[in-house]
Amino acid sequence: MAKNDPPFFLGKVDATIEKKLGERFGVQGFPTLFFFKNGEKTDYTGGRTSDTIVSWILKKSGPPSAEVTCASLKEKIEASKFVIAYFGDVANALYTDVHVSYANTEDKIAFVHSSDAACATEYGVSGNGLVFFRKFETNVNVYNGAADKESLIAFVKPLMVPTVFEFTEDEIEAVFGQQ
């Protein structure tokens, strides 16, 4: 995290020693991770490896959606398990009210946008549209639903779990968190 400009800092507190600080922030169990931005505390909802912690912090620290070229979109798709790409005009409600709104609440998906019409066409989108990318089964999933966040979530959530897979700890929330 020190490589970022500006660098990000990670602090460690032993709440068994610093009991008042643990109580102040409502620490109930160990380890407990919090993220602070402009003095505002947010519960950490990411994984427990250094890679997932860094990825989560970078997502929370930057803009909700990153602008990409077609080439950098391909790199992002290769590097990420899940990506939602918006193609089109960033003044459109599909971007502002749906894409960005979802990006602000979802930590397990990378959100990007591009105004490159040729790139959009390459992925099956004409005009303003959304595509959900994943690394298994159908890799490219064009969204054709209603222009609201709840409909996009209803489209994406089932696509985050493969039809057939070896069950590991990585899939616990995806399977049991869906109720």
C-alpha cells in the first residue's frame, strides 16, 4: 500500500491491551478490521489475505468506477474475478444511478467504464449498456434488464456462483449468503 500516491497506511492495535480503544470502536472479536476515510469508520468486508485486503482498500479509496480503454479493460478482466463494465455516456442514468450506485455498495466486483463505442460493440453492447464479466462458464454477460440498481443486482448475484465447482472456503458466502 506504500507504493500508492499518496501512500495508504495500515495500523494495528492489540485490543486486549488497548481495551478502551477496542470498546470505543465496538470490537467484539479478533481480528476485527476497520477502514477510515475522512475520519468516517467503515466495517471491513473483504477477505483475510494481504491481496484481498489491499484490493479492498484500493477500491474504497478510489473512484467507484475507473475509466478504461479497451486494452486496459481486457487487462482488468484478466486480473479480476468479476468486472462490471459500463459502456456509453457517463451522464446517462444507467451510469450514474445504476452502475455507480452499485459500485458504491459492492466490494467483490471491479467497476469500470468506457465511452469507446467500438469496444462496446466488441462485447455485444450498442449505445449505453452494461456487461458483467466473470472467469468461468459464460465469461461475457450482457445486461438487458431494467435501468435500476436492484434489477442489476438480481442479474449479477446468481452469475457470481458457478453451476458446478469444487466447494472451498472462497465460495461459502456466495452459496450460503444468497439464502
